[in-house]
Amino acid sequence: MIDATAVVHPDAKIGNNVTIGAFCYIGADVTIGDDTWLSSHVVIKGPTTIGKGNKFFQFCSIGEECQDKKYAGEATRLEIGDNNVFRECCTVHRGTIQDEGLTKIGSDNLFMAYTHVAHDCVVGNHVILANNASIAGHVKVDDWAILGGMTGVHQFVHIGAHAFTAGCSLVLQDVPPYVMVSGQSAAPRATNSEGLKRRNFSKEAVLAIRRAYKLLYRSGLTTAEALPQIRELAEEHPEVAIMADFVESSSRGIVR
């Protein structure tokens, strides 16, 4: 159903059972998948591809040109997967040619009111950005991460899987998987044990992840010294391996 007051470009591709509410604007080179719902006053510009079953609440701005001053009107893209929820006043920008020209969002994510996803970001699956959380350009957020309300993430930062940032955190360096951070600038506080339990991690896995965290942050070892011991732990508990891989590959440096 398309409301009579909505403006839909004739080149836009609209799937089956899509609802487009009052005063929405759908631009050229936009594809919207089946069973997607747009409330009123939603703006979607292209090139943008949106999967199935997404929900966009009022005043979302999706696929707009980025705020990078180097951007000169190139036809960069935005891709969004399935079953995401974008609450009121979310903003998501397309990529830049200085990166891969693509902002990419996976599936089953929740973007609460006033959240912002900047150009060239890559967001995985089952991610939550609480109210007013913002990620700057080129940020990567892995599966199951949660960013607390008013979290700010610096450009080029990588947030690992199952990581958690407390409200009002300022994240300037990479956050390894499973790690909880808070503060300005954000510092490690503990592992996200409660979140892991809710996601059916075994007790043994949770304990192994805690041991890896202590090696990394509480043992007095340097990162280079801690990594071999974390690798040994990962041989028995594979869940730990992604933490070791993340730390070893971090180009920006991890939170301390």
C-alpha cells in the first residue's frame, strides 16, 4: 500500500506487500524488498538496496549523501539486509570512493531513535544501537555488539562481536570481542558475561573468555606477551579464537 501523499520515483523497485506511509519520499535507484514497512515522512535515496521485512519509523533519512567534505557526488551505495528496525529520526549515509563506495548493514539489527550510521560503515547482524548512538565513517561493528545510548565511535574503529559499550561512552580505539567498555575515552571494564549467557554460551566458554580477558588486561603482560597464552586457551575453547584474531589484526590498537 502506497499512501496518496507519498512520492515514489518511477524507477524505484518496490517489492510485494510493502507499505509506504504518508509524505514518504522514495528516490531513483532504490530497491525495497518484500514486506517492508515505512511509517510517515521517511526519506530513502539511492543507490540503495533494502532487503525484506524491514521497518522504518517516521523521519528516518536513509541513503542520503554523506557528510564527508571529499564527497563530490559519486554514485556510491547503501545496502541493507532483512528484518532491521530503524526507529524515529535514524540517519544512514551512503559510502565514499575513498573506501569501497559502500555502506553495508546486515540483518536483524535495531537502530533506536536518533542513531547515526556514517559513510562506509559495515554493521553486522543482531546489532543494537541505543538512542543517539553514532558511528563515524569507516567504522565496523560485528555481530551481536550493543552500543549504549549516546555512545560515540571514532572513525575507523572496529567494535568486536558481542562487545558492549556503556551509555555516553567515547570509543577511540578498537573494542575486542566480548569486552565491555565505558568512559570518555572508553576503557575496558569486564567481559559481557550476561550477554553471552543469554546467547547460550556454555559456562566453560564464558569462563575461558574471562580468562582471556584477564590475560589481556589484568595480568600485567603486554599485548604481544598475552597473545600466545590466549592462543593456547583457544585450542581448547574455540570461542576465544576470535578475540585473539581480532587483537592480532587490529590496526588502530585496542582500548586500554
